[in-house]
Amino acid sequence: MNKTIKTFETFTTFKHLKSMSSVNKVILVGNVGSDPEVRYLERGTAIANFNLATTERGYTMQNGTQVPDRTEWHPIVLWRNLADWAEKYVRKGMKLYVEGKLQTRTWEKDGQIRRKTEIIAENIQVLYRPADYRSPNSTADEPTAEPSAALPENASIPTLEIEDIF
């Protein structure tokens, strides 16, 4: 006979989970597909959009079958100061750490209901700059970053979090 023993700990854990709010959290590390597109609303609020690519590396199965790389493209949306920051510092080819939440927009076009799920970024960190990256204040005569150099700790690109936006 199979007996289930309910302990006080189990009961309180499930009770806690029942009353717990849900979690909407996304963490991505990937490469920027194109420079951000930035637009401004009527009151001057900045919105930036770009796509971030994440890639699962391919492999060879035991039977010799090759499984190719698989790349997913994620639409990233930035608001206010974070959008202004991205306009100045984010460029195609950069490797970024992006933390945010999923949000789905719904609209109607030509009688069809359309949906798009996007990542609303709350925190971004630059992990790598491509060799041809130039900061907004650099001149054409200044050297660019080393091709394989990670950002130094004292890099001039600031990190912004959601608290900095509002």
C-alpha cells in the first residue's frame, strides 16, 4: 500500500506557492543584429528597438548525425533613459547581457489580429564590443577596440538599470 505522508513543511510550502505572485523574467546573452532604431513619442519619451540573436551550438550525435547551430532572434524594446543610452552605445555585433520581462502586443491590421511578443529590457550590460566599434565621442583617427578584447572594468559605457529610467 502506498501512503502519502504530509508534513507541516510540505503544507506550508504549497500554501506559500499558492499565494505567491507569478514571475515574468527573461535573461539573454546574445549578439545585437543591427543598430537600435530609436523614435520619440509626442512628449519626448524615447523608445529603442533592436533584435538580439542567441545561438545554441550544433553538435554531432553518437551515430554521426550533425545537428546544426540554431539561432533565435529576440525583439528587444527599451524605454526612456535606457533607449537614449542604447542610441549612443549599442551597435551591431556587440555581445549584450539583457534582463527584462516578456510583453505581448496585440493589434488588428487588414482585418487580421496580430500579436508580437517582445522583451522589455530593464537592465543591459555590454559584454563585448566588435573591433570596429567607436564611442560616440571618438574621431576617425582614434584606434578601435581590439578584436577579441572584452570591455575593461573602467570602460566608458555605463550600465543602466530600471531604477535609472524613472
